[in-house]
Amino acid sequence: MADAPLAWPKNYNEVPKAAFTRTDLYAEEIKRIFHGPEWHPIAHESELPNPGDFRTVRLAGIPLLISRDDCGEVRVFYNACSHRSNQLETAVMGNKTEFECPYHRWLFSAKGELVGCPNPREFLPGFDKADYPLGQPRFELFYGLIFVTFSPETESLDQFLGQAGETLRELMAGDGRLKLLGYQKVRYDSNWKGYNDNDGYHAPLLHAAFKMLNWQGGKGRQYTATKRGHVCFESALSVASGPSVLKDKDLIAFKGQDPSVGSRIVQLFPTFVSTKHLDVINLRFATPIDAETTEVHYAYFAHQDDDEEMVRHRLRQSSNLLGPCGLISMEDASIFHRIHIGSHTPGNAIFQKGVRDPGKLESEFSQNDESGNLPRWEYYRSVMGFERAEA
Amino acid sequence: MKIATAELEAALDRLLLADANALDSKDMPGWLANYAEEDGASYYCRAAENTEHNLELGFMFDDCRARLEDRVTYVTEIWAGTFQDYRTRHFVQRVSHCQVDASTAEAVSNFSVFMTPMDTGVTQVLAAGRYLDKVRLSENGGAKFLSRRAELDTSVLPRYLVYPI
């Protein structure tokens, strides 16, 4: 364990700021959470649509290779040669049906089999290529969203998602048949929990755009799912009305077919955030880099049935609306940094909005309540083994 | 009409430097003034990684004059007072150019941008990459961007962006 356990306040609406800043907790978080019994989304299969497509990512330092073989099956591997663990593939994405490690020329198929290695007669007696496939973490797909876990203990993905699965399905256009538009990637100067605590959650007062565009939020609900406190938002579609300061109104137009679906946000423990807002479908794959840095890959999607005009509209809206320089989210990004700086002060962060009783946790909230984050904090506290002070 | 090489180079360089100067001065109306007054005037900022994989999505996708004007509004009105401000210094170097027709030229330039956040005062590299420009030439030796694409080698930004690159 870390140097000293973190003293956790008795009230559920208080979080010790040291949780964001004590770097000695970080290694323990990696062990218990990122390498522990949790599922982590790493990509959507539509990011590698064709046979032979691959992607590489790193999750909490672990290099992963996602490949689609020539029969169309998607698999996740460790991106390391099964011989001496040399990084196998260096490209971020591409198309290959075989992966060769240049160190000793071991060659792997997109199914992960070792299909060739020079001079095996010089290896250990009885060496058999069949014993050296690429290593694999456990992985599962949910409507094309690829999850991995590094623990054999983790429950099934369905159990992990609970009720959040339904909202997540709706968010991914109902059927997960997505088409990749591209990425915005960024590093934030924020502990991963500071990122997760403030992305997804809405602070309407922060965003002058809503007022300037006469944009009222749609009515909706916020709920948390499972013991992990995954946060889900479901709200009716809202569009800006009345005079606007924008000359290009398409940025905030809704051109979709099904207004009943409205806006969705799903935030899964520990770091994943996803949103469907207007015609933007955005999956944010986040990973801690170190105790003070979080890297987020914002991936944007169209739907496979979209016509050319709709794809164009999504492209124009996605690029400028959300993300690290988006009209209504740049300010969120600045909060990640500023919360992290401000958390280097003594005491607790105190959640107010929506908290009715500091001695109780709830699971249904109003749309802009801060209290939706509290079940997740309780789960974090319990996983980390910190004792809550007695009432 | 073909413009003499020295004259064209001088016009292009004046435009490149005027843009760097406007951005580093946080002069958004000045930035806008470097773009041609045509509906199709455009500015894009995206990771070269996206372009290389035929992914058009970018950090900024201002594909018409109206969006360029909106970007001035984002920075000067909508976002005012919400972000940690930072200084930038753009270093630009033209590496190739050609005249396409009497009123159009194309130019490729390398750029690097330093940033210094006002709160920390520590200077870092914000981004490096290339500008791919299409330039409208006027008879009096003037030049304005018809289209500018900032293609970032930096596929992972070190922070959120407020100002165009």
C-alpha cells in the first residue's frame, strides 16, 4: 500500500483533495483498478472496418494490438513479441495480415499465431511454434465497442455494464453500426480522476455559449448503474432557438432522423466517457499517463446508413462542437487543468448540487446534479481500501 | 499572368508573417483579415495522422467564411474569461510554392509553435507541422488565404486549444 492510507471524510459528498494529488497512490491505483477487475473500452470495431485493419493503443502503459483477420474477426493482443517482448507493431493504425518482429524475425498472423521464425533448430529442444502465439488479455465486444480486462476475476461485461448498457447502446446509434470520422487526441494536465470527475458532468453556468445561443438543456434524468457508479444521462433533444451569435447555424443544428433519442452521456468507471449530442457520436478513450497526466483520444463517428450529406454534416459538427477546442467543451478542458492545480490545497472537495443528505448515496439524480459522481467515489474508496470516518 | 518569382515570394511571405503576427498578438480580427473575402475561404487544423488515413475530421473545421467569422466570436466573446490564457510564438518557413493561375498560388510552409501558459510561465512546444495554403493574389501585390490547412505532426496535443494554429 501507499505511504499512509488516505483518511476519508464521513460525509458521502466530500472527497479528499489528496486523492487527486498524492502520487504515491498512483501505483496502487494502476494495480487495483487499471490492472484489476475492471473492463476498459479501447476502441470501436468500426475503427478497423476492413480485413487486415489494425490499431495499436496503450492502456495504463500496457501496449495493445487490435487486429481484424482476413475472415473479419476482431481480436486483441498484447503488442509485444512472444519471444523477448519487443514492441511488435509501431504504427498507430494500418492494414496488415502479418506482423513481423524485426529483432529475430518472428512472424505472426492476424489471428496471433506464430507462423514463422528463422533457425528454430537452435532453440530449446522440443521448441514448438504452437506454444508461442501472441499473448492476449481477456476482451469482449458490446455493439462493436471493444473492452479489455487484465484480471481473470472480472465479472462478465454485461454484469459490469448493468443498466448503463442500454443507454450506451442508444448512444451508439442503437445498433453500433458506426463509421469512423477521425480523432482528436490530447493530453490533459490532470489526474485521471480529475478528468473523469469533470467530463460528462454538466456545469451549464460554465458555458456562455448556451446562453448566447438561446440554448436550453432538454429535460432529462441522470442515474448511476452498478456498484461502480457508472453515470448515465438521458435527455430530450434540445436545439438552440431564437437569435444566435453564430453565422453558421449548422454547427448546432439537428439533422438526424430520430429526435426521440435525444442526448446521451455514458461515463464508465474508471475513465471512459461517451456522448451523443445533436448529430455528434463521440467515444472518448482515456488512459492515465502518470499521476498528473491523462491522455484522451476523442473518436467521432457517423452511422453506416448515413447518406453523404449526413456524413458531411456530422464531420462539420463533430470537428467544431466538442473535444479539446470545441465550441461547448473547450471550457471543460480548462477545468480539468484548473481542478488539478486547485486540488493541491488542504481539505476536501465538497459536492453540493443535488445532495439532499450527506449521509446517504442515491442512484437517481437531476440532470445537472453534482451528486451523480458520488457513487463512483464510494466505489473508488472501497476498491482502494480507504476507511471512511465514522459518523 | 505569371508573376515574377521574387514578387510572388515576397507576397507569400508577407502573408505568412502577417498571420503569425496576428495569431501571436491574439488579434482575431487581424487573423480573419488574412483570409479572402469569398464564401469559400477556409481554415482547417488537423492531425496529419487523420489525413494520412483519409479521415477528414479535425481540431478545427472552418470550411466557409461564416465559420471563420464564428471562430473570431468563439475566442473574443463566447470563451472569454473561461480558460488559462497562453502566449504563442509561431515560426514559419516557406518550403515550396507555385503559381496555379493568374490569381491563385499554392504554398507549403513548415511551422513550429511555442506556447507559454500565463499561469506557469514555462515554455513548451505546442505543435509542429505544415501549412498547406491556397492563396488568392490581387493585382496590387496583395495575397490572402483562400484556404489554409494546418497539418499537425503533433497528433496528440499537449493541451486544449483556444486560438487557431
